[in-house]
Amino acid sequence: MKTTVLLLLAMALAEAKNPVTHEAVWLMKRVGAPVPSPDGKWVVTSVINPAYDEKDQTSDLWIVPTDASAKPRRITFTKSAESGATWSLDSRLIAFSAKRDGDDAAQIYVLDMASGGEAQRLSSIPSGATGPRFSPDGKSILFTSNIDPEAADKKTRKYKARVYESFPVRYWDHWLDKTKPHIFVQAVDAAAKPKDLLEGTALLANPGFAGVSNDTGEDLQPTWAPDSQSVIFAASTNKNQSAYAEVWTALYQVAATGGEPKRITKGEDSYAKPRFAPNGKALYALVTAKTGKPYNLDRLGMMPWSAAGEMKVITGGWDRSVTSFAIAPDSQRVYLLAEDAGHENLSSIGATGGTVRLDLEAPLGVYTSLAIPERAASAMLIANWESAVNPAEVVRIDVGGKSHRNLTSFNTEAAAQVDWQPAKHFWFASKGGRKIHNMVIVPQGFDPAKKYPLFVVIHGGPHSMWRDQFFLRWNYHLLASPGYIVLLTDYTGSTGYGEKFAQDIQFDPFKTPGEEINQAADEAIKQFGFIDASRQAAGGASYGGHLANWLQATTTRYKCLISHAGLINLESQWGTSDGIYHREQNNGGPVWEQAATWREQNPIRLAKNFKTPIMLTVGENDFRVPLNQTLENWSVLQRLQIPSKLIVFPEATHWILKGEDSRFFYGQLHDWLKRWL
């Protein structure tokens, strides 16, 4: 009997899972996008080994064979992070950007994989260098650098002031200056002098010149032409008109020796991520139509390069947005990734167009960062894969077998030991007749026989979707961990359900999405008997915070709310955010014309209805939804004597990125939910 008891105890301990803690989530290694060698033998990826103290965090490059015949091995050993890794076409050299000892700014380093040894610095640009790309002939390398023409003058100025004569003046988390992106070309020789391809050009002097905007700034996204004699890049010439017009980007060609760039696309649609087919006969890019709508699909365009004609959209009949694409080595087929109902699936299309074919539908998780070695014998698909319970790893996709296999397993063992379950999916028909997709997350130690409070979490954007993906910010399982059911609803305006579904939020930013969120909560309660309908809370960040504030104005069903970086006043948000014109497009015109949306879907105008206890959090350096929005909300709440809490993170931006700040945020969030639920 004693032996049996001990055996059962041992079995129970063996099956025990680790709790979902902030440490368990935050300390998972962060695997970057895969970069396969052109010959298809190797894949390089960056791996961050995280820490709560940024001084203790490390990031290095790792390499792994594509046939999974060996485990990944580390090939850089410095504390500074490497970014933008790329291979030479002969698969011998790896270039990357890093700020190492003695560098005032990040520079380009080259690592010879054939002879071994430490990486050698190639560039010496005072303003720094990023995004290296080897020329097809292997003789040169291009990179970009953001140059401020007033940098030298700023060092000697005795005053501090920012002076502007056009919009915009801020972006996400920083004030803008006269810094512009430049493209440099340099021989693969540290002694060679780099050539600034845009210096002295009329394009650079254009007051509206800018790169393609992303979350961190701007990028010209340069790529070599097949003959190594010129460079193709994406740029805007009307960024200075962004207060009253849509900003659009065109593709340009500039000689590798410099000179005035030539525009190669027409019209005012936007082009991004240019890439040549391996055979050099076609140029592909993402194309976003200019329609006056708040959202348009990113479609794939193709331009015959030998004939140099207009770029033709080849996925026009496909109602999904291309997130990344890669071209087969024989240049006969293009593989695509696209969002779809919580997943990101693999599809493909013929090189010149045709019907898009679904090649691999992810039953769990998402594929991202698709890449194909351009000189491999056949199409070898490499990507990242992750799910809500599987942090990202590098995988090789088997299209025929409808599966993938891991090339890296940095987090596999740790993730398997955590007490979490995959997301549960369900759909319902809204009262407006739309099919609405949802995911449900159950807490650790879940017992379907018990009753759990419901926490409705609202995504931002609004043009994004809840993805079956591993997040650090608003991690589903960490939110659920004390014992909550988390509901994730893709309301009208979300991506992954076709262009019209995302566009239908125009002139209706809060009312319909808010109703759908409440209907989703009702449906979840109806479908899942383990939800306690008497205990509901809701919250979100960014646009999710906007909608949390709208729920404050329109319902009392929730015991408490949480709003991070949330808008309360459409009108003052228009005037203080880093971008304004798209808000006019969404709300029916400028504020002073007072279209119905400005009056009827503005939470502060309904403040007399506010009753629900709410916690507000905000980053002091957030210029997308500036601090004033949260302060206005706080003033209203205090004036109305509504139970509330305000937390300001002095070093945070639109997101809470520092480890200790994140740990504190989750602790406060859980305390707030516990207090009211």
C-alpha cells in the first residue's frame, strides 16, 4: 500500500505543471525572424536572452542547418544586439548591424562563415548604419543611415528649441527633427569609402521626402537590382502634407554610383517591400490602394523587369491582406502569408497571377516572417511559428505534408512545462448580421466544473486582430492566471476577415464594436457553463482602451474596467495625436464641421453616464494617444467621484516595455480585478 501511494504521488508530481507567472512569460527567449542562406543549407536568427534589468539582457545570432541535422549554435558573443542579418549570394558572408565596443552608433559588421573568426567592422558612419544588403555580384553592400543635417550645429547651440513649419512634429514616442533616411553603397572592404546615393538630389531636398513609416520610424526598404548597377527603394514625397492628405509611397530607382532617383511607379497608391524574383525578370512589392477608406488590403503587385512596365496587382481577387511573401527559386510561384480568423496561413499564387491557393491552414498559432532560399534546388519554406502557448521558433514548412518541423527549440521545453491551454475558438452572428470570431482563454488549474469570472479584453488598432500568438504585452494566459476566463473578440474593424469588414468601422468607431463586444460576452456565457455571468470586467489598450471608455459611457454590465492609453475625447485626441488626417477620414470630416460621429460617439460627451470603477494606465512618452487623454478621463472620474485609479509610467511610451514596469502593471491589474470581482 505504501509503495502504491508513493507511486501515485510520483506520477502526480511528474504531471504537475509550472504556474503561469510574469517570470515564466517574460523570461522566455525571444527568437527573431529567420534568414536562410541562399544555398538553402543554413538559417540565421537572432535570439534575445531576456532579463528584468536591461543591463543583464543579451542578444546574439545563432545558426542552424535547414535539415535539422544539428542543434543551433551561437555565432556572435557580444553583449550588444545584432539586427538586420543578411547573407551574400554565395552563402559565405553574413552582414549585420550592431553597436560594439568603440562604436558611437551601430555599424555594419561582416562575418566570414568560410574562414571563421570574429566579425569585422565594415562601415564607419557617424550617424550609424543599418539594414545591410549584399549586391548580387558580391562586390558591394548597401545600408541605410538616418542623417540629421543640423547634427553638428546642435552640439554648439546655447539654446534648446524645436522649430516646425509643417506637420507632423511627433511620432509614437519621439519628437521629429530634420533627420532623413539615406542609402549608402560601399565596396565590401573596410578601407573603401561609402557613397551616399541620395546626397544632393532633388528627391532628398523635397520637403515631403520620407521613408515608409513603421512602429520605430521610417525605412526606405532598399533592394539591389539584379545587375548590381542600381538600387530600388520606397519613399514618400508628401509627408509634410499629412495634416490634410493621405501620405503615399512610390518606388524609385537610383544608380549604384548616385544621381537623381527615377520614379518607377505611377499614381498615388502606396508601394512597399520591393523584392526581385530570383531570375531577375520581375519586381514584386506590396500595393495599398488609395481609396479614402480608413483601411485597405496590402495586395501583391508584379512589374516585369526586362520590359519595365507598370506594376500590376496580382492578388486583386483575394480578400486578404499579404503580411509577408517569398518567391520560389524557379521564380514560378510566390508564397504568401495572410491573417485569417486568429491565424496566419500560408497560400501561394502563380508568378504572374491567377487564383490564390491555400497551401497550409494553421490549426494552431500563426506563421510569420516567411523566407525562401533563392538558390535552393526547390522551394524551401522557412518561417517563424508560434501560438498562445508556444513562443516563437524557427520552422521549416512541409507544404505537401501540411505541417512543419522545428529547426529551433529554444522555448519548447519550458513552454511544455507551463500550466496553460490552447485558445478555444467560437463564432456567433451579431445582431447586425456579421459573423464575429472569438477566442477564449482558460486559467491555470482550470476545472470546467467550477465558475470563473469573465474578463473581456479588447484589442487595439482597430485594424488588427486577436492572434493565436505569444504576447508579452497583454499576455492572454498571464491575464487569466489568477482565475479568470479571458474573452478575445474581433469586432467590426478587425483585420483577417476581408477588406469590407475592416472598413465598416468608418463613421462608426465605437457604437457597433461596443455592441459586438457585449454580444460576445453574452454568447460566451451561453456557450461555456464555467463562466459566472454575475462577475464580468472589460479592458484594453490603445483602441481597446478607447472602447473600454466607450463601455464606461454606454453600459453598467461590467463590475470594473481597465483602460490603457485610451481615448476619452475624440476632439482633443484629433488635435494632440501624432497623426490627424486619418481620424477625419474615420469620423466624417474635420472636428469643426461636427459630423455626427464627433458628437454621438465621443465618450466624454456621455460622461453623465459614467458609473463603473475604472483603472487608467498610461505611458508618459506616448504621443499616439497622448497623456492628456488619460488626464481628461481622470478629471472626469474624480469630478464624478467614481472609484478609480491612475497609474502613470514615466519611462513608458504607447507600450509598457520595461520588465519591472510590466511586472508592476500586471500586479496592479490583477489587484484591480480582484477588488471588484
